Amino acid sequence: MPSGLLLTVLLLPAAGAGPRVEAEAFLVPAGPAPVTVVFEGGDGQSFHPSWIQPSAWALRDAAGRIHPFPGLDEGAFPDGGDPWPLPEGAQVRRRFDLGPVLPECAAGAAELLFREAAEAPWKTVGNLRIARLLKKGEVAFEDAQAVSDAALASYLVEMDLSVGGEPVGAVLLEFWPEKAPKTVRNFLRYCAEGFYDGLGFHRVIAGFMIQGGDPQGTGRGEGPYGRIPGEFSREPKYAHRRGVISMARSQHPDSASCQFFICHADAPHLDGKYASFGRVLRGMEAVDAVAAVPVGGPQRSTPEKPCRIEAVRVYRVD
């Protein structure tokens, strides 16, 4: 069974037509997976307290197995008693954690299920996708025949970050192969082979960016696969905004290798000069924690505490 899963809500019913679900794309190697169910008033919407209990909800995975939501019911389904109308403007919400459920689920398409009573049939209220954790070296990203440029968009990366030896969170990244296919392929190759595991962020400038991935830790190191061409763009959708990941390089435009940086704030002066190739989906609090470390050195950018990439995981959304 996969030890890490990604859950993305792709379709939500309209307000008033029944419950809806709120969830961002998130990765759960061994932690919480929050999902919020919402009932909104108006348009004939009714409500009963039992409808926000775990027994009213389940997840059906790609293999057709139904997994009940975790948690203890605070009130069983009623033997009687009708739901009441939920007035216009009223809203009832409850947050669930699917973390204990996801490791048991098959990867692929899945559905969020809801039922109004213990004997009632399940209704689908959300379509989901569950991603699969790859083994180290499982995919040869350097082989364009094995993984096309278009297929690179199906992969995500999660990095566990630490400051001073203490974990500060995980960063989940998605990529833009339609804009920078060589850059994305290069980065995924290093991630999949474990190259970045244990490396650090050697340059930290709060309000600008955090830079890492150098095997020497000095800003002068390169990876074993040499340099890649610069894939630059001035298109607004690929701008260097807060949370965007981009390749570090020297003065030569085609000198990027393995070092990268994550923008801590918008940096429009980098557009067209550096190769942005993806963005943070969640986990900017971990980037903020690295950016908050005291710095020194001649350029006032050398962190005074070690800031490390403890582990990197690659996921595929089937």
C-alpha cells in the first residue's frame, strides 16, 4: 500500500443542492489530511445533525472499496425525526481528518460518499484522485520515451524541511513542463534519485528567496548531470511570485544545474532571466521558517542555523 497519498477535490455540487466538500491538494505521508464538509442554507436545503457524523461519510477508492470516515459519532442516525430546513445564509461545517484512511486506499480515481440515514444508499458528492508514492529510482525521468514532456505534469514533489535539526514542515510542489520541460525533467530526476536528501539551503534572504540543492553547500556546486539550457519566460502566469520555484545559475544563461530557489516574496525582476518551473501547492509556512533564520556572512545571506532538506518524495497522480 502507498505510504503517501494526494487527495484533490475535482468536482463539488452547487450550493443548496446538498453537502459540498472543501479540500486543497495535499499530501499525507504520515499526517493529517483535512477535509471539511459544508451544508449551506437556502434553495430547499435541509439538515440533520447526524449528517455531519463520520457514519454519514465514506471514501470509495479506485478498487471500489468503501472506507468509512474516521472518528466516533457524537450522535447516531435518528430512528425518527425529520430534517429541518436550513435558512438562507446559514452554514454548518465539520472538519474531518482522512489521514488514517488514505494509506488503505488504492491509488487512482476515488469518490467522496454521503448518506442521509444508516440504511440509505450512498451518494457521490465529490470526485477525487489519489496519487501514488514512487520508490527511489522507479521512474527514469531522463528518458523522454519513458516519460513524455506532457506526462511530467502528473508528478509532484514533497520536501521535508528542517531548521537547526528541528522539522518545520513539508513543501508540496507542482510543475510547469509546458513552459520549462527540460528544467522540470532535470529537477524530477534529481528528486527521484535522492540527490537532494540531506542537502541544505545555503543562501537565505527573507523577503526574497531561499536557495538550496548545492552538494557543496557553497553556491558553487553542480550536479552530476551537468548544465541545462535556460527556459525563461515573461508570461504573467509563470512570473516569479511568492511560492514559485526557479533554477539558480551563474551569469551565463545556460549554467543552471541542480541548485534551485523558492521565492519568499514576489520577485518580478527575475522574470525572463531565470527559469521558473513550478510552484508551492502547500507548505509555505516551512519556507517562511527557513526565511526567518538569522543570517550572517559577507552578503548577509548565510543562515546561522543549518536549514536542510531532510527527505524528498515524488508522487504520481494516476
